[in-house]
Amino acid sequence: MADTTWSSVSAPYVRPRKSGEPDAWAEEAAQRGHVGTHQLREVCEVQPPREVAQALNLSQGDVAVVRRRLVLLDGRPIELTDSYYPVAIASGTPLAETRKIPGGAITMLAKLGHEPRETEEGVRARPATDQERQLLEIQPEEWVLVLTRILRTDNGAPIEATVMTMIADGRELRYKMIM
């Protein structure tokens, strides 16, 4: 990343955006004097990875809607983000369409009556795969951070599972809890 250290806070990414408010990534990047954008790579129904299927309480063989994005900072790739949604929630909605969602997916989930109330995140580091190195334009020896985020409603129903694969260089993740 351009800065030597970049600290990210998750809270702005898991709340619905107000009308006219920029998306969380654009806002975070702008606060640091940068331009943050996304490229939507794909939207389709897939059998999700085992970890995602378990997070969404899907049975073996069930499909989910995935929205795959390339996250850019000043035009350079820094993150791959795959967000998965249960078909029962996403089918027939903008979540299943190959286009940008005004206000973002979290805002759309809230409009559909699935407001996130609980967030669970896990982070791990590992070597990048060949595809990740190509898409993120990193060297073979570089590692990535993988953040998995699960969003649930008041009653604990999972509504989104997101896997973010980030360039690890200079990245710090911070968590803040308000009691």
C-alpha cells in the first residue's frame, strides 16, 4: 500500500449507508488523501467454500450468490473481496445482479429487512495463490491477510459471509468495541 501503515476499522463496513453517503471504502481512502474504488468482477450462484457454507448454515451442495470485487487504492489492486449471500435472501434482488448497488450491499440487506446486528471476524495470514498474485499484482514471496466476516441479524440468522484477501504489506486491522 502507499502508506507505510494502514489501520482499518471494520465498523463503517457493517452498517447501512445513508442516502448520498459514499461507500465505506471510498470514505476511508479519502480520509487518508487517496481514492478508493471497486471493480465488480462477477456476480453468480456458486457452491461456496466449505467455511462459507458453514457460516451461512447451508447444506452440502447448496448454492449461494457471490459478488466478487477487486478493491483498488489510487487505481492499484490491494484486495479481493468475495461476498456470499443465501439464495433465499439474494435471488431476485440487486444483490444477484451484475451492477453496483447504490449504498452498497449492507444497505440493500437492510432495505430487504435483513439488518446486520452481529459481526464475527477472523483473520489469518498465508502465502498468496497464483491467481491472487496475478490479480493483486504481487510477487511470489508475498503473503496475504485473509479476513472472513460473517454478518447476522438480531435472531442470529446469517445474511452475509465475506472473504477479503488483502495485500499484507503495511496492513493493520483494528477492532473497537463499544459497550
